Amino acid sequence: MGSCFQDFKDKLTTVDLTEILKSGKAAVVGIGNRLRGDDAAGSIVAERLAAAFPTSPSLLVIDAETVPENYFGDLIQAHPEVVLFVDVADFGGQPGEWELVPLQALADKLPSTHTMSVKFLGQWLETERISCWLLAIQPKQIAFGVPMSREVAKAAEEIAQLFVRILKGTKGGRPDG
């Protein structure tokens, strides 16, 4: 399996998720198709965060499903300091494993089940001085009509819980292993 990240290991080794989420006003954009197994993970994370933070002035949560480009105007209007996209991406890891990368580290032709490239959308946002990141979750199965795998479902729940802990100011950061 090839990697969807260009020179990923050279550009970034460790990122503190706490620092990214607490850098000011943040937006978390979940991307996914709930009819395609593990592809639902980004939407699940967004759903959990929206329930935990229904009216936060410092956090915008969007479940963009398969059309993140439809929320470009909302993101520009909210003008967060950082946008964190959450989506599945095949980077050659184990199912449920996740990586946090700046959008610049994404390959130009990242395989996607969505209409517009997340990298392209991020490039637009970065012209507005908005820092953009991708939390990529390694999928196991994304065929139409299959259920979400146990590994990716567990990862989505753990990621959502981690975000909640960070944003509520309790133990945060990147879990070990």
C-alpha cells in the first residue's frame, strides 16, 4: 500500500493535538459517508463533538458528510485560527490507527470518496490565514453497505473522547501507542 502523505515522516514526527485544538478558535470538520462502512468515522467524531459542545463560541463543529466544500462559506465567516478535518485515509497503517498531519503533507492525488479534495479546500482556507490539519484514520472497509469495522468504530469514539478531554481542559495530547 502506498502512502497518501508526501514525505510525511520528514515533515512531521510528533504533533501535539492539544496545541492545535487550543490555539484559539477552532473548527472540527468531520467528513464521511455513513453508507460506506469505515468512511463514516469523521462524521461520527463530529456528531459526538457537536453533542458535547452544542453552543461553544470557541469551537465550530461541522458534519460535512461527503461535501466539505459546501461549508467553505461557514468556515470563512467563522474565521477560526485552525481547521481540523477528520476523515479516513489509506496511509498504509493498521485499521483504526490515526495520524495527524498538516494538509501540505498530503499527496496531490489523495484517493477520496468525496467530491472535492480536502487538500484543495485547505489551500483555499490557508489563503485566509487559517491553519489546516487532517486527522486521518486508517480504514479497514469502505465498500457501500458494509458496517463500520470494530477497529475504526473504536478509534472514532476514542478520538472524540480525546477531543472532549482536550477542549474541556483535562488530560489531553496524543495518546502513546
